[in-house]
Amino acid sequence: MRPYELFIGLRYTRAKRRNHFISFISLISMLGMGLGVAALIVVLSVMNGFQKEIRTRILGVAPHLQISSEGSHLQDWQGPLQLTQQHPQVAAAAPFVNGQGMLSFDQSVQGIMVRGILPAQENKVVDLNGKMQVGSLQALHEGGFGIVLGSDLARALGVHLDDKVLLITPQGQITPAGMMPRLKQFRVVGIFEIGMAPYDNALALIHLSDAQKLYQMGNTVSGISARLHDLDLAPQVAIELERNLPPNTYASDWTRQHANYFRAVQIEKKMMFIILSLIVAVAAFNIVSTLVMAVTDKQADIAILRTLGATPASIMKIFIVQGTLIGIIGSLLGVIGGVLLALNIDTVVPFIEKILGLHFLSKEVYFISELPSDLHRSDVLSVASFSFVISLLATLYPSWRAAQTQPAEALRYE
């Protein structure tokens, strides 16, 4: 682009116009572009924050990787356990037994998921000690038949520490009276709270050996859970382990086990991007109207430039510079405002709540009661690039109209 085209385009942008309405529309276009960009950055940061918070809470009790066999009975599990522990990306691994049952206390009965664990090893895989409200995970001893319950499950049953509950399993035993369910009394030695309903409502932890006896599994386990140094490498680690595992033994990572949670957040993030992009699109339409009015206002100037030798392409570039500059300034204001708001949302939102006298995410209703924010540089760059492209496209039609101006026609009544 030759220098005079850039110079004239910049001069048109900052020059005082006879028609003040054009200047007003230019300001509105700039502010609209900034508002749309800021809204996009803040919303995407909040969605990233929710995704990070959900992932942290889920993986606070769920392993990064699991190894299991057909029928949920892993034979000779010591070999796969040792193989898993030797992988350089595996920080810790532990065997587990999964089962279903019903927990009874007084007049209350609740269906539960039972997980048999080795407390010392399991705590290296998932951070359960940090989730304990009362009691201790180390109170689970072999043959002690202790049980650790989720907080909501304990509340629903009305049990407290040291209470004795009755666990009923679907595996039956044959008696003279027919098939009867297996019953075993357990003592509550701890209560934990994860902050996720599927775990707090229905998960019960017992010792691995007690679970093997209860579910008549002998020396087998349901599988092996593992924690990785880098959880984002879980799919790759699962593939590498599966190559060396015995036949009919499989490795599954957290991205497959909890795919619905993260897919829902990802889809919502994409939809919010599309919806809020309409704000940027409206600002782009304002740029179109601004340039159309500017072209009409500058008909005589365009005609004079054409008579001085300016080509239609040069005229087009002048107005592209003018429109693009409006978009760039608006986008820059939006990026600055959006980044500052996303980084300080934990301060801004409580301030707004205090002024309005309400709480957006009530603790009684939502598991996450505070708006989290996780600003990603890639999101900022993508939003800024999107707004720049939109503003550039918005200048094409008005600039083309300006290039079609005929000097003789424009100067006829001057």
C-alpha cells in the first residue's frame, strides 16, 4: 500500500466531519466492537474455569487411568500392577474392587457403589485424605470391616462416626430357605466430601480384602487405578500400556470415562462463542453504515482525488484503512477490558453481588458457588483475530462503492 493512501485513511478517521452523526456512529461501532470482544474473552475464560474446576473435582476422587479385564475380574493382578508402576508417566498405582450394594441403617436404605481399596496406596492415586470431614482413611484395616461414606450418603442414612450399618450385596448364598442376599455389618470409620453428587451421594469405601471376601472374588480384583504425572498424556499412556498387557486386559483413561462431563462443557463453550459473536457482527454492521455515510459525505473529495490520478484501487484502500482502524481500536479496547475483567473476576463479581444484594451461584443449589476464571492466550488471540477479520470484511462493500464514484458526476453540483 502506498503511503498517501494510509495517510488519507488515517486523516479521515480522526478528522472533524460536517456530519456529526457519522462520528457518533463511528464511536458506537468502536464501543460495540470492544464490548463484543470483551464479552467473548470473559465468557470463554469463565467456561475454561468451570471446565478446570469440574476436572479438578472429578479427578480428585477418580483415577487418571484404569486397567481392567473382561467380567471385572482381573486375574494375577500383581503383574499388570508392576507393569503400570514401571511406566515413566505413572506416579502411583493401586488395585481396587468395585461392587454394588444396599446400605441399611435404622429405617433408612440407600443403594450404593462399593469400592474396595488399599488405603496407603489409594491415597497416592487420588487425594482422599484431603476430602475427609471426620475420621481417617487409614482406619480401614484388613478384617476390620470399617467403611467410609460420602457426606450426602451419611446424611441421608442419618449415620455418624462409629455407627454400625448393614451392607447388603446382590451376590446371594444358598440356604435351606432358598437364595438369600449376603449381609455384613460395617462400622463407619470416616466421612468424606468431594463436592460432586455422584460420589457424595452413593460412594462407600472399604478395605480391599474385605471387599474380596464380601463379593467372593478370591484373590482377584476389579482392576488397577493409576495417577499420572501429566494427566493430558493419559490417552497416550493407555495405548502404550495396553500393548504390553495380557490378553483381554484393557486400559481406559479419564477422557473416556468422564467424556460426557467435558463434552458438555466444550459444546457449551462453542455455543457461547457463536452466540456472543453476534455482538461483534452487530458492531461490524455499524462499521458498514459508518463507511457508507462517510463515502456519501466525501463524494467531492473522492472525485478530486480521482482527477489527481488516484486509481479506484487506491480509493478503496483509503476507506479500508478507515474502517479497519475503527475495528482495530475497538478490538484493542475489548481485549484490554476483557483480559482485565477475566483476571479480576473473583473481585468484580462479589462487588456486584454486594451492590445488588444477591448471590449468582447459591451454595445450596450449585456445587460451584464462585465464578471461576481461567484465561487462555489462545482464546484471546482467536477472539482478536476473529474481530479483526470481521471488521476487515465489513469495509469491503463501502470501499468498493467509493471506488465506483465517477468524478464528473460527483462534481456536477459542487
